[in-house]
Amino acid sequence: IIKFNSNLEQLITNLFSCIESRGRDASGFWGVSKDSGKILYHKEPITSSTFIKGETWKKISKMNPDILLTHARGASKGVGAPFVNSNNHPFVNSDKSIGLIHNGRVSDCQYRTLKKRYEVSSGCDSEILLRIFEHAHLNSNKNDTSGFMNIWSQVLEAHMAIAVGEKTSKHERRLWISRNEHRPNWVVDLRKQLGQLFFVSTPEIWAEAVDNCSLLKNFIKKFKMVELPTEEIWRFKLSENNKIDLSKFKVHFEGTEE
């Protein structure tokens, strides 16, 4: 949304490193270049603190992303060994225009049932959430919430905090986030200061990342940080003029209410 300068690069790199506290089995990212619209996507079965030292991550700042999801995986037993890289996050659709990351677990019973409806290419339960989302979302108006509503209606017993990034055109992006009571998700609003929005699992991760940013630390002392309410879907839309619009939808059994 703004120039991916050294200060912002440091903050995002710190955040990626700090989320290692959520998992040490694998790391990855999905994003889109603001200038070219190119998809940025890579994952490996290594820690995020190791990941950020590699050449792939060092190239990210040159790509000037305007949306970026990062993930550190703590693998659950029996749902996709992390040394098989297809089991790691993010999960993407066929043309990589959609990327999904998930914190939580789909129950074994539900996962077995859902695999009969949706084709998956990994052994990780989280992938099924992407398949549910894209199946509904790509067969409907992309402005509606059918993708997430299908997740809410079909994965009733899961523990989940989910983020989905979308490239809908060369210059337009969408970010969808949602969670239930079993997993955390916080949103940091820095639109006034940096023209940016962030989401993190815990306030402690954000605080640690900012504390290690010497130049930004004082600049962003005042900001709005809110815990994402449960049973809500938040959709952020970034348009070509760099404006970020937020829509909120309350989940009901019958559907959603904006």
C-alpha cells in the first residue's frame, strides 16, 4: 500500500520471526506484488527465524507486496508430516490467486467426511478449508460471504482462526479473516500512520516485533489494536487507489448479516 521501505521491511520480517512461537515445524508466505500483480508464494519445513535468512525472503522487499500472509506451522500429530512440504501453509488454489492460512484443527471425523466432497492434494486438515472456500466463492459473487459461510456451516467442531488472501485483479486485493472461540486473532490498524493493516495471533507477538524496530518504535506508539470477535467475518478490500475498505459480517445459522 505504501513503498515497501527498509522500516516496513524490518517490521514485517520481525513479525515473521516472532510468530515462530506459534510453531517451529514449517514456514511460508503468500502475497501479491503491487507493481506487477505477480503472486509471491513459498514454503519450507524450517523455522521462520531460519526462513528470513534465506535468499527467497530477502527478495520480497524488491517485489513490493501490497498483501502478504506469513505462517509458522506447529504440526498436529497425524495430519500431514511437515517434512512433506505440500502439507505446510499457505495453501493455494490452482492459479495461486487465493492463499489460505489456518491456526487450529479440523476433527478427524469431520475431515474424513469432507474429503468425500472435496478433493485435496495434501495430508493436512487445513487444506480442506481452502477447498470449501474456493468451491463456494468461485461459483458466486466474490463480494459475498458464501466461501466463509460454507466453512462455518460445514466445519462445526473445528478450532480455527483463518485468513484468506485474494488477488481479484491486477490492482485489487481482498483479505478475509475469521475465528471461533478456540483460537485468537488480533487486528492492528495503522492505516493513518502507514496506510497498512496487520493481523497477528497475539498482542505479545506484535509488541515483540515492534520493540525490535528502532526507527518505527516511536512513530507507531499510538495505534488501534482490536481482538477479532468470534463468529464474525471481516473483509478488507484494497482498491487501485490504495484505499482499504472494511466490511464486517455477523455469522448466523441462516447466513450472514453485514
